[in-house]
Amino acid sequence: MEKNKTGKYLKYAIGEIVLLIIGILIALQINNWNENRKERQVELKILKEMKLALNNDIRNLKINISSYNNVKRSLEIIIEQLPLEVPTNDSLQYAFRNSLFNNSVAPNIGAYETLKARGLNLISNDTLRMQIIDVYEISYKYYQDNAQDEFLSESFIQEYCATLFNNLDTYQNDDIMTMVPNNYKALQKDKLYHTIINTRMAQVRLALTDLGYDINVVEKLDKSIVEEIKRLEK
């Protein structure tokens, strides 16, 4: 009799233990599910912030490309017309002014910095994570570190051109659209000025190449983020 009762109690105890273990496992699974859901909400929020930042970056990149193409056309006018035995004109004087334009892209990295602080593994899509790292750690960094490298320093160009033109100090004023040479014939024979113009052309071409590459990878990342946001919101 006692042995039979002991067997029943043992079976009951084992059953209780099994139920307890199952309960613990279910609780852990629910907790993991809740933690994962919270992480996905944070991931979604960061991706939406990053998308807004990338849209702004794309607009700025396009503006810069347009501006540098305009500078390139101005440099082409100078290179073509300066050697000719013709008087200076408004088109050439505008080109003199516009040839000195310089600009840079300052990407909005706030969302990426937030992601790095939370941990890059927060991005659950491995391919997207690598795409994000490529844009922010390689493409943006390369452009910032190299695209604005000066073959001739901007300060030197400004100082030297100040001796050649009578209104260089106002070339950034939109109300003054031209720069007039102090001595046009001397400017035509100035070898250093010709070197400056050719160097600026090389610099502008490099900037356009880098900007073109950047806008391509940024637009691809933006598209990938849009697709991932849709997936996470399902």
C-alpha cells in the first residue's frame, strides 16, 4: 500500500516539476518575444529617422552636383575664351567669379550615431546592416576625408586672385554676379592663373565623380530602408 502511494506521489511530483519547467520555458519565450518586439520597435524608429536624414542628404548631394556642373561650365568658358584675342565680356566675367565656388556635403549622421550607441546588431537584416556601414563608414567618410583635398589651397587661390581682380572680396555676394580683371591682357598671359584654372577643373571633376558615386549608394540604401520598414511594419 505504502509503495503504491509513494509511486503516485512520485509521479505527481514529477508531473509538477515538468509543468513548472514548461511554465518557465513559456515565460522565457514570452519575455524573449517582448524583448524582440521592443528591439524591432527601436529598430523601426531608427530606420525611419535614418530615411529622413538620407532624403535630406540626397537633396544636398543633388544640389552640390548641380553647383559643381555649373562651376565646370564656367571653367570651360575660361579655358576656351581666355587665350582668344577678344575683349572680356559679361559671360567671361561671370565665369571668373563662379570658377571660385567651393562647397562640401555635411551628411546628417545623427540616426547612425544613435544606432552605433545601441549596437549595430540592432539591425536584424544582415545585408541592410552592411549596406548602412558601407555608406556611413566608407562612402561618407571617404568623401569628407578626400573629396575636398586641395591641390592648391583655397586661401592661396583667394589671395592670388585678389591681385588679379578688382572685386574678389565680394564674389560670394549674390548681388555681384561678375569679377572684373584689373588687367585683362596681363591675366591672359598669367601662367599661374592658367595653372589655377586647370587645377580647379581637376578638383571639380574629382568632386563630381565622388558625388556621383555617393548619391548612387545613398539612393540604394534609401530604397533598402524603405523595403525594410515595410517588412517590419507588417
